[in-house]
Amino acid sequence: MTLGYPAPLIGACMADYFNSEDLARFNEVGKGSPELFNMFMKWYGEAMKPGALDAKTKAIIALAVVAMLAFAFVLTKVLALQSGM
């Protein structure tokens, strides 16, 4: 769905949002603050354990949240580009 905006414009907005090359460097994320990174990984591991919701349901919810955040980012950027910002 492009909300009437041309797909190339939305594609241009996302060009700098995600670089697949960065996935190979994910292990470097914690180098700046190993303690904080370890705390995040512990929290993430606990959050994804089965409980009231199974891990698959949690992953689907996470995907939906990320999709909506990315959509909001793209929409904001498209509107900014259209307004000349």
C-alpha cells in the first residue's frame, strides 16, 4: 500500500533505513556497552520464552510492531520530502 504515493518515492525513503550488510556485523552491537547489550539479550531471551503467549505468537507480534514502525517512518519521510523538508 502506498497511500497514493509512487512506489519509487517510498523505496527511496527506505534506502538508508536498512542495510543487509549490517546483519553480518550484529555481533558488534554490544562492543560499545557490553553490559547493556548483555542485559538486553537476557531480557529478550526471557521475553521470548513461552508463557501466556508462545514464542511464535510473540514473534508475529514483534513483526507487526516493526512493520508499523517502519511504515510510520516511511510515511513521515514521504510527507517531509513532499513538503520540501
